[in-house]
Amino acid sequence: MNLIGVHELKADEKARILLPSALKKQLLPLLEEGFILKRSVFQKCLELYPMREWNQIMNKLSKLNRFVKKNNDFIRMYTAGVRTVDIDSNGRLLIPKDLVNYASIQSEIVLNAMGSWIEIWNKEAYESVVNNPDIDFAALAEEVMGDLNDNEST
């Protein structure tokens, strides 16, 4: 799966968001399976995973030795606040109150597709992160992607 797009929208007073039609079309084959909504590891935003993708992540986590404390601590922290959520027939997603508070979700939000999952941001926080003057994106791109060989098959 390769979800694409950045979408600005508004949440209602109950913290429900209406998925943009372009994003809903991409998610259509996955709507019946449901989704997982969780706290992000690195940012104060939320991550929405299709159940299929979440199950792959959990399969990796289940291979960790639970008798190693740091593995157990990681799994606990990673799954803290995890919720099963559905997108209703109108294309709306209800964000639980504790996750609204965690990510400071207000009326203006951004949905940022990240390949196999979607980030849900407070709009101001998203703008602050993507426009961070302390990050030299060109240097970051070179460091992360510069050693990749375009001729390698994926």
C-alpha cells in the first residue's frame, strides 16, 4: 500500500473528521477491516494504520523476547493508547478524547499520508515540524537516501 496526499480539514466539536474523498478512495478496499489509531513515537501526532498494516507490525513485535525487560517496556510504550477505530458510512472517523488531548487536536488538522499509514496532526504543530529551520532537508535527504543504488530491485 502506498497512501499519498496531505489534506487540511476541520474536526467537529466531537473530534470527528470527514476523510477527504481522495483519501477515502485509497482506503476503500480496507474500510471493512477497520483501523488502529495510536500515538506517534517521534512526534505529538497520531498514526492511523489499516488493520492489515497494524497486524504486520504486531507480528514483528511478537517475535521480541518478552523476558528481556527493554523489549517488554518498548511494547508497552509503543501500544499505549492504541484504539481500534472504524470509518463510518459517511467517511467520518471519531478520535477518542485521550488521543485528542495527546496530539492537541483542535478544529484545524492535517492528514499526512506516510505510505502505509496516515499521520493526524494539529495544523500548527504540523506546520512547525515541516518548516523547522533547524533541519536541512537537502542534507537529510542525502544522508538517508544518498547511498541507495537505483539499480537495486526492491
